[in-house]
Amino acid sequence: MEDLYSAPPKQRADAAGNAPAPLTANNIVSILFILTALVVFPLWFGKNYDTLAQAKLDFFVPAVVIFLIFSAVVLLGRVLVHPRRVLRRPEAFTLSDAMMLLFFAAAVVSWQCSPWPEEAYWGSDYRHHGLVIIAMYTLVYFLLSRFARRLSWVPAAFLFGALPVFWFGLQNFLGKDLLGLYAKSSAHFIDTCISTIGNWNFYAGFVCMYLAVMSSMLLKSRKILLTVLYGFGVFAGSAALICSSSDSGFAGLAVLLVILPFFIGNWRQLAHYAMLPALLFLAGKAMHFAVQSNHGVTKIPLRGFSKMLMESIAGWVFLAVCAGIVVFCLILHKIRPNASFPAALKVIWGFVLAGCVLAVLLAIVYFSAVNTAVPLGKLEKYLRFNDSWGSTRGFAWIRALREYSGYDTLQKLFGTGADTAKHLYMPKYYTAMMKLGNAIFENVHNEYLQYLVTLGAVGATAYIALIASVVTRSFRRAGRSKLALALGLAVLCYAVQGIFNITQTMTTPVFFTLLALAEACCRETDAAARLQQPGASSAQMPEVSDIMQASGHSV
């Protein structure tokens, strides 16, 4: 089915029923908040990195409250003018809606039962990820999923909003403090923070979501101008990811690269897919040139995949191979523009992917539980799970599970309160933490284990089910909306890097905004599809009429 967003204006009008109507008040209010969340919020910062999380919270909470007030006023006006139309038939209640409510309910119960209720309400001193911000996420989800429509502009807004964030990150990477944040920050934050996002792992999480959107739009783009635009977006995001030098960020990128092939529909799209690794290696070489021009000075030490992308000579060979694949596939598409990409190749890719995942899991089990003595070199931090695994994340995970096993029944269900994980480690494991890495854990460094110990099995299950539901719904609509694919992949990439990362106020609000937009896109796509059915009319389906009017279409 033709993508409603990429179709010509006349086709879009026909698909919706008639010519698009002017923007409604609901559209305008939602647009203003989306721009605030995706463009202004990432750039917002305080006096220094020590207070950045608080500054983000102080910005995001009032923004959501204002969004709620204006949406309530608009909704009240609609009720007064057209009470029957608004109250006649509510929108469908999905599994995603139920899981979002359950997630919030778990946070409320855990706060009520927490030994540290004030901390569970506001969050810890640095993360600030307590009940208050979870309540904001819930509001954002339901407001955007109901009112946000006509979202085809979102990727471009995200691109141009992220570029300044990446520019400041590049300057920080090269040792330049354009915003003066390093000069006013304590030594710990100076060594671990970048741009207006903060910790380089948080920065990588933001870049993962951005790259998922840009890569998906590049894959599905048909016009040369859009291909160039999103190609530049992928290049900029790849350079930003290299600046972060974060393994969790590259884990998110890896998931993006292995999932996208399942959505390739023709040879042109395969060519665009081959551009993704090519742009990644090109960004690595560009970063290497930037560092050499800066006399080899970098603020963040080069390591792991970032070091390989910048310094490996083989990168040029791989870049040339990818360029050859791009040209070859474009020629095939030119010769047979209507040819579909062979489905058998996707099946083969699926089996290869499953085999690789199984092999890695078996290797981790073998080297962690069976053969624990054989030296693994640099691979030990990936293949042998112990206290030192994953930059000592193994220590945090093992202790979190150990403490959770000692919870009473109520705590196992609802945890000890949002953002109270530091009480698992302090003071019980203080001495062990200092011996291990001269660092203190106040977070589990795994979003899912974090929610397990703080919001219990109910909260963690609801969070996982929420992500799974939104991603599944988005992927099922990918054939009708490339934006649904882009937003669904952004949610998935964040979810994967969250296995190694932390919930906080710097990037998690962006994640919940994109998650809400993915749900909104699914609803809009469904409404448009129902109107395209033979014999369908707004008179027969009044709830569809309301949805399309809310999205700015007349029916």
C-alpha cells in the first residue's frame, strides 16, 4: 500500500477522503510540544554538568504541565461546541495504553510503600527520575497519542534540532568548552560529560534514537533531495556516536543495522541501506582528520569501536565495498524499477542473525560458567560475565539481583520506590565498590533491572510490555507509513542500549516522546487505512471522522 506521507498531495487528499483541512487547535498544541521536546529540550542546560539533570527536569515538567493545560482547554472547547461528536465514542484502548497506565500505577504504589518516600517521589539527587517525571511521561503518552497527527515533519525537525547538540559534542570531543560548562563543573563530571546531554553514555542513547529515525527515512526515501538530507543526518549522527565512544551506543546501532534489512522492499532501498555503514566509516575518517587537525588532542579517550572506525586502514576498503554495492543496486533498480527485493534473502538473513545471537549467548554461558580460566584478552569484558564484565556493570547487576531475591512479597511486586537503587549498594557494598573500580554505584546500569528493583516485577513487566507493544504495532504498519517504521526503530534502539544504560532526565524524556509519537502514528495510519476501505465513509465510522478531523483532514 502506498505510504500516505510520501504520496503526492492529491493522493494524500484522496486517501484521507477530501482535501486536507487547516490545522486544528489540537494539532497546533501538539506541534508546539513536540518541537519543545525534540528541538529545545535537548539543547537546554543549566550552570554546569553537576546540575544538568535538575535543569532538564525543571524544563520538562513545566513544559508538560503547560501542554496539559492547553490541551484541556482545547478539549473543553470541543466538548462545549460539539458535545456529541467528542463524547459519542472514545478512541480504542490498546495494550500500549494499558501498559503505560500499569507502569504509572506501579510507580505510585512503590512510592506509597517505599522506605524512602521523598526520594521515590522526586528521584535521587542526580538522576531525578522519581514518580514526578514518570507521571509526566504518562501525560505525554496519552496527550500525544490522542492529539498528535500529521507528523511527517517530525524527522526533519529532529534532524535540525539535533545538529547543534552534535556540534557542541564535537567541540567538547576536541577539548573546546564553547558553553563554559566544564569550567564550572566538578572533576567527576568534567571527565564523563559531553555536549548538552551530559554523560557520554546518555549522549550515545540520544544519538541512537536519532540515527534510527534518520536511517529509516533514508532507507525509504525516493527523492534525491530527501536522500541527501537524511544521508547527511546519518553522517552527522555517526560522527556524534563516535564522539561518545560508548559501547552501549554501538549496541543500539548494531540492532538498527540488523533489523532494517527486513524492511527492504526493492533494490533502491538496498542501495540506501548500504549507504548506512558507508556513512559510518566515512564519519570515522572525517573524525580522524578532525583530531589530526587538532594536533591529536581529544577530550574523551579513544577506545573500542570509535578507535577502530577512526584509525583502521581497513575502513577505506570497507567504504569502497559499500560504495560499489550502492552503485550496483542503483543500476539494478534503474534497469528493473518495479522489481521487489527477494524475500528469500530476508529469510536467510533471519537465520544468520538468529544463529549469531545464539552463538554469542552460548559463548557467554560457556566462558562464564564452564571454562572460567581460559584467558580471553580484550573479549573478556564481553564474553565472561563476572564483576568486571561490561566496565564493572556485572558487579551492579549481580548485587541488584541478589538484593531483589531478599525482598518481601510486596517489594518483589512493586519494588522500593522509583530511583532508590543506590540504597541497595550503600553502605553494604561501599568497600567492595571502591576496591573494584574506585567508583560508587547509585544505579543498576540496566534500565530493566533498575525498574525491577525499584518498581518491582509489576513495573518492570509493564515497561517491557509497553515497549514491545509499541514496537510491534509500529512494525506492522511499516508498509503503510515509513514514519511508523522510523519511530518504532527509535524506540527499539533506545530499548537495546538501555540494557547497559541508566534512566535519567537528559534523554529518557525524549524516548517517551518518541514512543508516544509512534503510538500516535499507528493510530493515524489505522484511521487512514479504514477510510481507504471500499464503501467506507465518515458517516459509517464516526470515530474515524473524529480522528481524521483531529489530524487536520476533512472527511
